[in-house]
Amino acid sequence: MTIILRALASAALAVGLLTTAPTTTDTAHGATASRAAAQRTDRKIGQALTIARHQTGDPYAAGAAGPHRFDCSGLTFYSYRKAGFRHLPRTSAAQAHFAKRIKRGAMRRGDLVFFFDGGGVYHVGVFVGFRHGHRRVLHAPYSGTRVRVDRIWTDRWFAGTLRRR
């Protein structure tokens, strides 16, 4: 009798474990949901890049965050916020801490480029791709200029992304 009770208890335990263990379908659903979230983020980054490109020609203004005047971080703040990234901070240094740092070789269009010197991050722009073998950045350069695309002019920069945060 004891052996039968132990067998029944073991069977019940085994059934309980089997019914609560993740199934292949659950795992596949998790991967699908993860892919869908990544695709949504990629779309939002694409939207942010499009929004930023539409600001080309707008004048630089210190402390301005759009919609018709920008400083460097104001341009990224405006573009990414409008695309749905609600938690992006306002300044280039805060954005550098917020973004996930990535290797230069892993950059994709829409990722951020942070420029630094001995005092820390002083400038930010949006990576728009390569031209003639050189990385190019969309940014609001400095007083007296307008939002434009330039070749990256220094080696003192690093890349950041809002993907996979």
C-alpha cells in the first residue's frame, strides 16, 4: 500500500511539474514577442531619423529644442521624443549616460554619436551612414550655423543606441 501511495504521489508531482514547465510554444512566443518589440524600436528610431532630417536647415540656437531652432541635444531630444522615446534626457551628457554604448562597427542609422573632450561629452548628433568611406552625422553644430550633415571630424567620439536598452 505504501508503495502505491508513493507511486501516486510521484505521478501527481510529475504531472504538476510537467504542466507548469515552459513549453516550446511558450518559448517561441517569447522570442516572437521580443522580435516584435525590437521591430517597434527599429521603426521608432527610423521615425526619429526622419524627423531629424526634416530639421535640416533650421538655425542653431543655444538651449533650443525645436521645433524651428535647435542646439545639438535639442535636435536629438526633439526628434526622438516625437518618435516615441519618452525618457530621453535633454542634454548631450545625460543622453550619453542614457543610451547604451555600442562599438563603432555595430552602429546603424539612427544611432547617436557622442563627442567628448577632457571635460566630458560636449556634443551629440545622429548617425546617418557612410559616404565615401566616412561616417556622417546629422547635427546642430554651433552658433551661426544650421542643422546639417557633416563628416565626423574627430576621433574623440563614441556611439550609443536606444536599441536593446
